[in-house]
Amino acid sequence: MQTLDDLLATDVRGRRILVRSDLNVPLSKDAAPAVTDDGRVRASVPVLKRLLDAGARVIVTAHLGRPDGVPEAKYSLRPVADRLAELLDEPVLFALDTVGESARHMALELREGELLLLENVRFNAGETSKDTEARLAFAQDLALLTGGADGGGAYVDDAFGAVHRKHASVFDIARLLPAYGGDLVRAEVEVLRRLTEGAQRPYVVVLGGSKVSDKLAVIDALLPKVDRLLVGGGMCFTFLAAQGHEVGKSLLEPDQIDYCRALLASSGDKILLPTDVVAAEAFSADAAHDVVPAHAIPPDRLGLDIGPDSVAAFAEVLATAQTVFWNGPMGVFELAPYAEGTRGVAQAVADSPGLSVVGGGDSAAAVRALGLDEGAFGHISTGGGASLEFLEGKSLPGVDVLESA
């Protein structure tokens, strides 16, 4: 794949460069929404800064949420533009549409070293259309904002969190303009390949989150390659039920019990489950809660976190790991009484002696929300879904098109 370094080795001064960034961040519910977790915005800054410093005219496209191909005020990127301007310490121009009159006029008037953020790319139905011609038509409109390949336009994909989507601003556009992988995409691919091709051992995977069904493919793909699989979060209760334990009112997927039972029977001692959990009377920070054995959850309670003994057992395994991949919190970390499992395991991942990779999404959000040192981890992914699909061995259209450019 051609990289941003390759692009900057040419003279980009004055050229219009279209950058696909990942700015899909949570917003507050206030009358004037604000970004509540700016991790992805901050991660986008280095590439944008490099291009601006080189004198490029930078046009940024990104999505937020899942609007259905039409403008919706709650999904506007306007609050993200404000936060991006603060982080860049430079003005960010904002187009009121994606490829309409506002975008075309502002792109044409853009000066060297200026940045224009387009409105949510998913406000245009062509972005996510399953019709190839509709997607291509939208991609052509995006390319025209740069003046096209003959006019010096180029495309940089720095949105790893979207590379598993065959969308116009991810896939089709890279076939119309000279295409380059941004620093985030390049780093993600390099790190994830280390997890799938000759990872140093012991190799430990930590999986959490709500549902076993969300992780079936990655479990099947990784279990033969790893030394230990540590399971926490809501998904652990289906495994505990598969062992015949009472799980009370905890999250449970009955249709996955047989799968978990077969997995436990065939994996020897590879899978490590919690031995204690924090069980509460209700899904609330104010509910009565206690640490109980994982095999004896009261029928009227639900598990909302793994307990201290489980954290210690997980940490003991992680202390010797040379490669760690962590995806999914150990409990409902957003509520203080149920945050310690995630905090303890996250710290053990950070302290592990080898490569530690945080698999994006809720795990990355937990690191920031709990005030942990992001620099203590080897790599924090910006693309949870894309990371999992890569590890599952699936084709990622956004990466494939860059590597074939």
C-alpha cells in the first residue's frame, strides 16, 4: 500500500487532498451537543496536521452514527468540527452538505494550509448504497471536490474504523484518485498482522462485552492460535451456564449454551472463566451488590462485573504474556460499583511485558473513562469492528483497495 509518507514525498502544496477520517464519536444530549469522548478525533489530528503543515488544501469526510441517507440534525458533524478546531489549534471550515453547493463552493475557495470538514457523509444515500453505480456516482462527486486526479487531487484513508465497509468514501473513491493509507490505517494493519502471523508467545486474548454471539467468529479464528483465552463481561455468563451454573438474572444467550459447552470441552484449559462476580439486585449504581462465587449467583441477582479473585487470576496469566489482544470490558464500567474488573484487567494488560493491543470500541473508551495511561499500551485500535473482522480473516474492502492501488 502507498502511504502518507509516499504522498508527502511529492509536492502537495496547493493540492486538494481528500482525507477519510474516523470521527464517529459520542455526543452529549444537550441542546448544543458536544463531543463526550474525543479519542477518535485526537487520533485523526496527526495526519491532518502533517498535510496542513505541508501546505495542502485538506478536505475531510467522515460519518457519525447511522442516518438513513438523509440529513438528521442529531448526526451533524458540526460539534466535531468545533472539537477538531480546538485540537488542531487552527480554524476548521465546515460545509453544510457533503457534495452540494456549500461543499463545492468551500472546496473551490479553500486556501493552502486550510481544512474543510464536510457534513456527515452518510447524509448522502450513495455512501452506503448496495448499488454499485449509485456509490460510484457519489464517489465521483467527492473526487470532483479535489479537482480530480488530473487536477492534482489525491485521497488518504485514515479511518481504519470504516475499512470493513464497502462504502463510497472508503472503497470507490480509492479507485478514482491516487490513494494512500494514512498513518492510522498503516499502523493498524501492521499491528493486527502481528497478531495473526507469528505472534510471540505466550499469546493471550482477553474477550469481554455483552454477547458471545458477537464474538463467535473471532473466537473460532483465534482459539487455535492462542495459549489462553480469558473471558469476562456479559458473555461469561453463557459460558458459566454451559458449565451448569446458576447465573440468576445475568445476561444470557440460551441459544449459545451448546456452542460454549462444546468450546469448553474441546479447548482443554485454554479458556479461563471468572471465579467470582459482582452480583447486584438491579442494573443500577445504587442497587445492593456483593461479590459472590461465579458458580453461586443468587437467582434474584445479575452479574455486572468480574470479582477481585478473577482479576487476580487474569492478571497472573497476563504477567507473562508476550502478546495480548483485549477486546471488550469486563463489566458495566460506566457505573462506578462495576468498574473495578475492567480497571484491574486493563492495568494488567498495560503491565504485560510484550505487545499489548486494545481492540477499539468500548475497550478504548474504558481506558479513557477510567483515567488509565493510554501510552502504557502498545497499541489502541480505533476500529473495533474492523479489528475483529481482520482477526477473523475476513477481507476488508478499504484495505484491499489501497493495497491494489
